[in-house]
Amino acid sequence: YGISMVSVLSESSPFVLPNSEQHDREDGQDNNNNDRDEDFDDLDEVDRTNAITQQRKKRKSLRKRKWKHDGGDILAGMLAAGGYSYAAGTSGGTESNACKKFCEDNGLNPVIMRRIQKMRLHLARLAQKRFGNAEGVAAKTGRILFSMSPPNRLQENLLKQAIVSGLLDNVARRSLQGIRTGPDASFIPRSAYFSCRSSLNEPLFIDKNSVLYSKDPRKLPEWICYDTLTRKTIKDGSTISTMKNVTAIDFNWLGAIAGGSKLLALHEPLTVPTPKYDSNLDTVMCSVVTKYGDHGWLLPPLQVPIHEALTPSNNSNSNKRSSVIMNDDSYRWFIRYLLEGKVLEELKGLSVMLNDDPAIITRKKPVRKVALIVSSLSRAGIDSASSLTRHWAEVDSKFLFSHLKSWIKKEEVPNAKRLWIDVVKKKIKEFKTSS
């Protein structure tokens, strides 16, 4: 599927345009020589012309709907490439009358389809040379499947994510209803899109030949990415910018896909949802206000390590941090989850021995024992299980032990000390064994 996607992207649209010369010639052929148009000889010249025109419009609409795909032009092109390959496979894998007939019957440009097919074969051979140990027909044999089923919904989403990852600068969003822009405050139709880049401030429109094009703005996707822009003259003589090779995208993907891009801005951490410890990443994760593009389009909150959210960076606005977020929050949340037994599995039994709920650590109330244990972690720079284990093994095996007594019920102190010491010894042994 990846090879097919790249092959389609490497060429212009394989779909024969509704107003192309080829279809005009086909539709303009004499009715007596083909069965494309019905017999309108019993009509006068005006009615006959109107009837033929309506029939041609209907036929062109059917051709376009044949390759309609809600994912966009690239996925529609992949479906066409798959059908073309099947036609080629039934005729020995080469360009033949079967391939030409397939293109004619399905409104496809035979020259473009042939080039896409050649590119697929070339990339398959290249995959075998470069990725011979990888899974897949192309990597193992240097060939393509001539009868490959279309991608399922999950595979389509992965392909669309791959497309948008290479077109982050070309993400656009449909305009709001009734928006006015520019020095003359001109009205912008709801079918218009705006680029994520402020340097491109004119409205953009989906090309009429795109499978996503619709006269009804309600049927247009809100978020898209495009491959190229072209200028097109409209009926009143003015020009507009149209987008080609358009792909509908889910804006929920952008935060994860655009990580590290200057178009992605991470702002202040959020208090809701509350930060959580991720055992796989060995860090406390929090949600942050996430915006995309020069216009600051709001995205769903992104989950990032809390210490990163509290550290200034080039693409973040940490100076706008919420007043309820503190610099030592990474240590507060870590020690809270450590005492709750959510960081080290072996300390789960500690929670029933505590004289206070560890949640008081993150409530920001001035409690002496909270301040002492948080400051100890802060001075040592420890906010993960790995850094804590390393500190026990290389610096101080009794680290945090002196603070333990103030958190334990009097009758549970001996049991808590025994549990703590056993856990520390086990972790130190594991660390030295793995080092």
C-alpha cells in the first residue's frame, strides 16, 4: 500500500477530467457510430442539444462517482491503480488492450495509469534491494500483487497519517460560516479553506475534479491536506487558488504527527484531566493546551511528560502557565504515585499503612512533610522510577527513608520500614545486574 501511495503521489491525477478534451471528443461522436448517446432524432435541434448535454453531464457524474472516496484523491487513486493492476495481471502484467479498455470504461487517463504502474514495479524492485529482510511481497520478491484487496479502514487511516506527515505545511481548514477577511472585508464562502501558514492568506478551494469536491459545503471535510496549488480562472475572469491531491484528515492526529514541528505549539499544562504515571514511559504525563499553525487552531490536548511541559522551549508558551501549575509539579505527582504504589509494584502494600492520603501532595496546601519530601526529590532531580533506582544504587540507599516515618501510622512503622528496605535492596540488585 505504501508503494502504491507513493506511486500515485508521483504523478498527476489519473482521473480523466469531466471537461477534458478526450471526453468531449468521445461525447461529441456521431450517435449513429456508437451507443453512447440515445437516439434523439425525433426531437428538434434545440431539444436534442439539451437532451444530449444532460446525458453527457449525467455520464460524467457517474464516472466521477465511480472513484468517489471519502479519504480523498490519493486513496481514490490507489483504488484505480489496484484496478489497473488487476487488468494488467489478467493480460500478462503488461500494457495491453485490456488495460486500455479498463481506462476507457472507468474514466482514467491511460498514460498516467501506465506511469503509475511502472513506478510501482520500480519501487518494488528497489524495496527488494534496500529492504530485503522486511515483510511484504515487494521486499521479498521485488514484485507487486496484481490482485490486491483495497486497504481496510485502519490501513486507510495509517496511509492518511503518512500523507499528512509529509504535508504538514499544507494543512488547511474550512472557513467559518459568513467569515469576512482582507482589507475590503470581502465575504468568504463556506466552501473556502485557509492554510495553516499565515504567509498564504487567500482563500483556497478544492479543485472541482477532486473526489472530495461538493457544491454543498456541509459535505466538505473540515480539515484537509493538499499536495499542490494551482491558479484557476473562473467565469467572472478572476482567479482563485485550487488545491489538488486533497486528503481528508482527522485533526486529532495532528498533535502526535506534528511533534517537533514549528507549526505545533504546546502551551500551559491543564489540571483536567489530572496527570498520570505512565509505567511504559516511566514518567508522569500531563495534558497541555495544543495549537496548530500560525493561526493557533486549537487541537485536542496532547499528552506530554510533565517535566517537558514545565520546561521552556522554542515552540511552547510556558510563560503563559496556569497559576495552579507549579515548577515542582513533576516531583509532586511522582512521589504521590510512588506512595500510592503506582510507580513500583512492590510498594502497593504501603498505601494501607499511610496516615494521610498521598493526594494532599498535589493539593498545594502548605504541609511540612509534603514540602520536605518534595524538596528532597527536587534537589536530587528525581521524578522517575529509573532515576530513583539509580540514586539508591549509586548515591544513597537510604534516600527518602528519613521522610517515611512522618507518613506512616505508628502501629505500622516496623512493617513499613521492612517493606521499604526490602524493595530498595531488590531494586539495587536489579540495577547492578542490568548494568
